[in-house]
Amino acid sequence: MKTVRRLLYRDIVTSVAFVAAAFLSLFFFIDFVDELEDVGRNGYSTWHAALIGLVELPGHAYELMPIAVLIGTIYALARLAQSSEYTILRTGGLGPGRALGLLAGLGLLFAAATLLLGDFVVPWSERESVDLRARFKNAGLSIARSGAWLKERHTNGGLERSVSVNIGGAAPGGTMLRISIFEFDADGRLLERIVAARARISGQHYWQLEDVTRTHWPVGGDAPIVEERLPRFDWPSALDSGVVAAAVLPLSTMSTLDLWRYSTHLTDNEQAAQRHQIQFWKKALYPFACLVMVALALPFAYLHARTGGISWKVFGGIMLGISFVLLNNVAGHLGLLSDWTPWIVAATPSVLFLLMSLAAFWWLVRYR
């Protein structure tokens, strides 16, 4: 059995690596061409475009891993079936259950690789990509027109306060731009507004604000509104750099743990967390898609070579992979619009494809 395992694993891993390299080369070329339109502006060069394309490769590898596993496994198994090697393996005692167990072990290895790639390499590479774009193009981080909003609650003098923070932009190096802070009392009345041109988060639960304008509204009576201007101001806040980065940076820069922490923060502050909860479950369950893809590829080994060549089987694998990606994305959008349970939304595509692969496998073994 060790010889059979070595044969299958070597062929499948080699095929998956070849398919992944082909896809990554294509995506690098597309990203490089897309960046060329900015070459010559503000000192942006061809080398900068190529470097950004290289930094974005881990993200593409993570997204393409299930498809590469599916196509590579189909190609390897179809080639073994066409040369009758798989038929010999079946005659030698490689039954359906044992074959499924062997491929499941390989699928778990691919899943582990996908998990490590998505939780450690991709967040770093996506942050580097954002930072390189900002530095090379001399432009800040692109944020939605309304900015990024954050909320927190704290107690001041025994009274509960609600704070809303708006970040209008970000510059390279972690500097936040156009900061607006609004503090409300328990009845929703505005007590204080702080507007700052720039801000940085210190390591002692303080925001260091620069070029600050503070406006105080009286709680009651006829006291006048007080406004003061300060060159610097240290604003105490429990909003750390991780929460701010999650609100400002794209979701692709967040690991599974970061998504869980940020969605918990949003829920605790009564903010909409459905989008981040769905993304958390999709990222947590995504590595297991490799296991589903391996199971989906196994029925192709039981198709005799006389029913067609390898090319149409590989084409079928590409179509299956594309349909899985489309269903995964559509399910996320539908779940967000319909407010469905996040873990069900994330698990549905993989469960459907797993059931489809097991049904096809049972039918081929039983009737072919």
C-alpha cells in the first residue's frame, strides 16, 4: 500500500503544482498588464508594477487552490485510467473505499497547506500590496467615500458614553487621516466632537491626534458651546491597531482569527457584523474545499478511456471548479442580502459538491 500511496501522491502533487503554476503565471501577467497603465506617473516604474504583481501571487494561490487540486487530481487519475494503471491497481486490491481513504489523506494535506497560506502568508502579502501601492504611487489608502466607521463604549465619571469614530483616509506607515470623533451620552445627545487632521495609535491605549479641534456641548442650561484648538492631543481609546486595520484595510488582509475578533467587536458594539461573520466562516471552511475537490475528482478514475480522452475530463474539471467558485460567491451575497445564518451560507457550497461527488462515485462503482 505504501507503493500505491507513493504513486498516487507523486502524480497528483506534481499535476496540482503544474496546474497552480500555470494559473499563477496567467494571473501575474494579468496583474502586471493592469498595473502598466500607471507606469510613468509619480515615479511609478515597470519594476514597481512587477513587484506588486509578485506580492499578490499568494492571494491568487489561496483562491485557486481548490480549483488546482480538482484539475490536477482529475488529470492524474484520468491519465492513470487511460493507461490502464488504475485498472491494475483495482485488480491488485485498491477498492473504492481504500482509494477514497488514500485521497482523503492527500486532501487533508492540501487543506492544511491552504490553511497556512490563507492565515499567515496571504494577510501579510495583501498588507504589503496595499502599502506598496500607497508608497509607489504616492497616494493614500483608498477608503469608501463615507470613510470607515468604528464604535466603542466607555464609562466616564460613572456615566456610560457611546463613541463613534470616522476615519477618512490612511497614509503609508499607519497614519490615519481626517479623523472625526463623536461622543454621545446614554440618551443619544452629542457631548463632544473631536476633529483631527492626522492620528496614530500608540501602544498605551491612546490615539495621538495632531492639528485638533475639540468642540464641547453643554449637558444642560444656557452654557455656551466651547471650542478649542490644539496642536496635539492624546485621546484614550480601547480601539487598537488590529480593530482599526480591520475597518480600513480590505477583508483579504485579515486572518481567520482577525475576522472572528472583529466580528465579535462589531456585535458587542451593536454594529452590523453579518458580512464579517460570513467571511469568517468562509475562510474557516475554505481549506476543506480541497478535500471536497479530491473526492469530486475520484469518479473520473472509474471512467474508461474508451469513453473519451483526458482533455474533456480536464475541461469538465475546469467547469466544476468554476461552478464551485461561482456558487461560493453567490451564496455569500445571498446570505448577506437575506440575513441567513453565516455558517450555513459558508458550508452549503462545499456540502453540495461533496454530496454530488459521493453520489457520482457510488453510481460509477455500482453500475459501471
